[in-house]
Amino acid sequence: MTPASSRHEEAPSARMAPSQRPHSLRILLLSPIDPEAIDALRKDHQISSAFHPDPESLGSLVHDKDVLVFRSGVALDGEVIRDGA
């Protein structure tokens, strides 16, 4: 018999697509980040990217996202934030 501490049981949600997981977030990457970080996020969340978008398209990009990830060079004004709310 295998001791419980050495068994690895996969959680049922691990077999689901990210969009079907109960705590999956819709994440928009607006700036490049480490590829390993993207891979780690993609395991549990829905990831989309639009690196350095023009200001006119930001509202349509953020409207259905839970999280925005960006570094310098991305300006989010009040209108964009309201569009995402």
C-alpha cells in the first residue's frame, strides 16, 4: 500500500480547461512578462495579450477582464478603467 504522503492525486479542476475552472481569472497582458510566468498563469487562468496597445483600443480590450498586467508605457485613464468596471 502506498503511503498517503507519497501519492499525488490531481485535483478534478486540474483536468478542466481554464475557462471552466471555478476560480479562473480572465487576465490581459498589456506588456511582456517572463514566459515562465505566462506559462504558470495559463495553467489556471485565461490569458490574452495585447502588448503596447494604442489608447483607442484599450476600452474594448479591458471590458471583460478581471486582471490587467502591465509595466511602464501603458497609460490607463479614467475612461478605460470605467470601461473595465
